Amino acid sequence: MLIASFEALSQSEINILEVETVDAGDGRLCYRYKGNKKLPEGLVRLINVADSGYIETVFDEKGFVSGQWKKAVGKVLLAEGEYKDGFPDGVFRTYSTDGERIVEENVYIKGKKDGVWKFYRPDGNLREVREFKEDKACGKWKTFYPDGKPESEKSYKEGLDEGVDRKYDENGKLRRDIKYVAGKKVGKAFEIVSNSKGEVSITAYYDKNGRRDGDYCELFSDGSVREKGKYVNGKKQGLWVYGSPNGGKLCEEKYKDGMLIEKTSVAKTLDTISDEK
């Protein structure tokens, strides 16, 4: 049982209402009695009389948490981890309100997110995985559907998007496929988005600077063109066509270096089309 490690008695018991925290300015909190009186060193249990909850931890001579840390209500363990010199250090686990299952697992090194973080569903199955290195996103972040099938995956390097960004529906159909380099979209990017009128698939191309460069196309679910044209160095260039479901043609525009130079409306104004996006 999760409560088995909670049998040891505290050296000191203190009403949490008698305690205040002071920000040390480096991410740590210093604990002390109200009125600036020093807390006892060693194992202390801070009791919340209102709900029978308590925090059991170890304080050093400066009032910083430094050792094993636990949070509980009655005999039910809700969270546990470890601190060193006031900084979270190691694996922290959060449990369900009944203490029977793990909700989250977080990893720190000297107060910084560092390692694989895991998030679980109520049935115990894995919901999400994230990875950090010195407080920055890194590696592959993944989410999963309730049946365990992949929902999304996205890669990071030193806090920036780097590599694949993919999303799938519950049947495994790809709904997003984008590549990043140093936080910028590069190459072909594909995505299916939904709005009040249904689904639209978008295909675009990006240069090494993250600017749209090349063919751009939006298609309705029936394959009809919603918007089609070309970008050069991030600016619209040449003929752009706008349409409606079932192949209806609404408008044509001509651009030069991003400037509209000619427009021909067939059924609706461009403003109306923009409102539908």
C-alpha cells in the first residue's frame, strides 16, 4: 500500500497557520514561524487542522526543506518527493485523492526540470510524456488516446521546436505533419483543421528562415479548392484562387510581391471568404 511508508512519527508537529514562507529570490522558499522565529530543525509535520491534512518534511538550519517531503490527508499519501537545500531534487510523484494510483511523475535536478515527466489517466494508462533538460523542453513529447494509440508527437531541442510535429486521429489518420529546425517550420507542412463548415486540409511549404515559400493549398473534405496560390519569400505571388465546396469558384486575385494588383469576384467578396476561415 502507498501508505506503508508513512508510519514513522514526526519529531515535531506544528499548526501550518503558525508558519509563513519567505521567497529567497532564487526559487526557494524559507519556512519560519510567523514573527520571524526559527522552525525546529529536522523532521517536522505541518498540520492543517481544517482538513486533517499535513506536510511531513525535513528542515535545515536555515529553514529550507532539505530531505524527504510528503503531503497527505489522514493516512492517504497524496504526493511525495525530495528536496536538497530548498530545491526539488529527484522524482516527485502525485497520487489520486484516494492514494491508490499515480497521477504524475516529475523529475528535477537542483530545482530544474530535468528528465522524463509522465502523466497518467484515471485508469492508470499513460496519457502524456514530456522530457526536459535544465528546465528546457527536449526530446520527444508524446500524448496518447485512452486505448494507448498515439495522439501526437513533437520534438524539441534546448526549448525550441526541432524535428517532427505530428498529430493523429483516433483511427490513426495523420492530421498534422510539420518539420521544425531551430524553432522554425521548414519544408512541407500538412495539417487538417476543423471549423463550423467542416474540415479543411492545408499544405504549405517553408524556406530555411521559416517563411512560406512555394505552393499553398487549402482543400475542403470533398477535394474542392478553398484557397490556392503561391508564396515567394513569405509573400503572395501570382494568381490566387478561392472556392467553395463541390468545386464552386468564388474569387480570383493576382499578387506581386505580396501586393494585391487585381481581383475578380465571381460569387462572394473576399471579405466573406475570409470570415469563413
